[in-house]
Amino acid sequence: MILTNDTARLALTAACFAAYGVTCFLPWLRTRRKRAAMAAAGDAAGWIVAYASQTGNGEELAQQTAATLRLAGIGVRVIELGDVTAAALQGAERALFIASTYGEGDAPDGGAAFAGKLMTRPLPLPRLHYGVLALGDSSYAHFCGFGRALDAWLSAQGAQPLFPRVEVDRGATADLAPWRQHLSHLAGTSDAPDWEAPAFTPWRLAERRLMNPGSAGGAVFHIELEPVAGALPAWQSGDLVQVAPPAQPDRPREYSIASVPGDGRVHLLVRLHQHADGSAGIASGWLCGEAAVGEPVPLRLRQHRRFRLEGNAARPLILIGNGSGLAGLRGHLRARAAAGQGRNWLLFGERQRAHDLHYGDELATWQEQGRLERLDLAFSRDGGERMYVQDLLPPAAGTLRAWIADGAAIYVCGSLEGMAGGVDRALREILGDGTVDALATEGRYRRDVY
């Protein structure tokens, strides 16, 4: 049969869509089958320790919790909350939940599927005895909101609390003490593993420079730190640091690392936070002004497994962010440039091009060198209709679909309020809910938002 040009074009288009669908569906199906097999194999375990974590702190506490129980010979299965099935929960007799709160009371990415699929309907749990460790930040109105909601939902389903909910404010060690005591009682041992986090060590504030003089927004500073003594420790792009300001050492502040070890220093991009009364934030005020260059800064590195490249290191990368969120994306771009990987697409939003294009010269150099294949920018205060980073996606919908079909991963870094939700909605409108959910399940859609 001889095809006309129009018929051939239609056939080719249909084949492309079919290939795209298979590309998205097969990895999702393999992951679903693998997780279902793991869940079925683990149903016989004595205890479930489930965590919903964003930056990795909740996962770390889950592993420490499991270690305490295993010390007493108790069988434990550690699992991300999003992978907990209704059947597993109904079949369990004992479960401990470590639940972080994201923003104003929301579930973190690792718990969103559980909250959306299970916590929205009745699920009788008469056999289950449980405990909840809720992690939050008291500076938000809905402190520990997701942990409290999870506790209330479990109770409403007939599950019995083993002890009152334990709440932790910004990782405070003292707040964790009741959880450790309850675990020691449950395990019947006082010989619990050491739960102390790595100690803060002194780093020198080596450089600080204002990145956006004249900007209509808050001041943003590039900050460089190096160890006072010893060799530079290892980290990966996507990781975090915790800084303990002298005025509040028990409430460390986390920042995305904007550099790689090959740079010789930890780089941060910090926006000076201003309270309504004009006073500066405790941590940002100290880093951006009060601490003198050359002064020691108590710091420790933290792995951020949910935002590392890991299995995505060889994929094309779509990096989306705004404001100081460029820090985490810059870390990935520097890692990719060092590895000679150029299939990178950055979409970035700020206020004014003249003042707020952070690292603009560096981005231009990467473009010239072929290290940054595409750069899309949005500036909301440059006159005319306000444009934000999420507004860049619909006009680039065709390119976005092509990159995803080619195996790309999406990394989002920046503000939770406005940007992250807007980006997520735009992605779902372009790719569809099923594809976005599949990307998240495969680890190809990762977020570090705050």
C-alpha cells in the first residue's frame, strides 16, 4: 500500500505518541511491581516504622528508631509512608510513624500519596497499636500539622495509641527525649543506640558578597565557608548544611549547598529574612551581616537523599527554581559541568533582571560552553504582566514532553508558597497526573522547597 504524505505524517505522529506512552508507562509499571512485591514480602514483619520526610531528617530518625527495636530482637520493616498500603496497615499490629510537616500543615512529598489515597477515606484499623513522632517548625501557624492530622486519622480508624504523640520543633534534641524513652520502654532495654547527630564543627566564614544591590526584594548574599581545621569533607550536589547561630544553637538552620567539593569550599546563597517589625532572622541575620568575615561558624553537613542526583546522574536534567532556591540547582549544574554533561535545562524566576539574575555570568559561560542547553528566565517586577517561573512551562510544553520522553528528571528548588505549587500544577496540566505521579515514584521528580 502506498501512503500519501498526510497519511505518513499521521502514522508517524501516532507512532511517536505511542512510543512516548510506553516510555512513561514501563518504568512506572516496573516500579509498582517491585514495591508491591516488597510490601507483600514485608507484611510478616513484626513492626512497621514508616516515615514521611522531605530533607532526610525523618528518614534518619526512622532508621534510628528501627535500630533501637532491633536491639531487643524485634522484627522491624522501615518503609516510606507513601509506600504503605491499606492491606499492610490493616494487617499490622504495631506501627511507629515519623511524620514531617511541609509548609503550612502539608504532607511532605514522601507522604503525599498516603495522605491523598488513604487518609481521605475510612479504613478500619482495630488491631493496630501505634505511635507518632511529629516533626515541625513552630514558626509556622500549623506546627506539626501533618503529624497531628495523621495521629487524628489513625485514632478515628480505631487504632490505639501506644503513647501520646511526641512533637519536635526544628530538630531540638530535648524534644526527642520522650520518643527515646517510649522506645526504650517498648524494647525493654535502656541500652539504646546513640542518637546524637554529628557534632557541629567550626568553619571559617571565608567570603560574603551581596548578589543583588538595588533589588526591590530582600538582600541575597553569596557566602563561602571552609573548615577551620582538617580536610574538606565530602558531600554530593543536592546536600544541605546545618548552621547553628550563637543566639539559638539548639535550633539549627538548613541551607542548600550551592557548590561541589571540587570548588574547595561550601557555597551558600542566603536571603536576609526580615520580620514584620523590621528585625532580621536569627540565622540569616547572623550569616548575612552580624558574623564577621574570618569568624568561625558552627556547621555540619547533612545528606539530602531525596534531592541528590544518584540514579538521575546520567539523565537529562530539567532544573526549576526561584530566588535563593538557585543554590541547590547551581550545585547540580556545577556537578554536571565537572562531569562534562551538557543536557541541562534551567528555568529560573526572580524579581528584576538587572539586579536578581544571580550567577548570571556563570550561567552565560555554561551556555557558551554547551554545559547549559537551555535557559528560560522570568522576572516578575520588570514591568508589564507579571511572569513567574511556572509561567515559563506552558509555552515550552512541547519541549518539556520531548525531554521527559528522552528520560529527563525534574528538580525543583525554592519557595513552597506560590512557586512549588504553581510548578506542580503546570507540570500536571502539560504531562498529566499519571505521568507526574510516575515520575515521582521513579525518583525523576524531586523537590527541595521551603
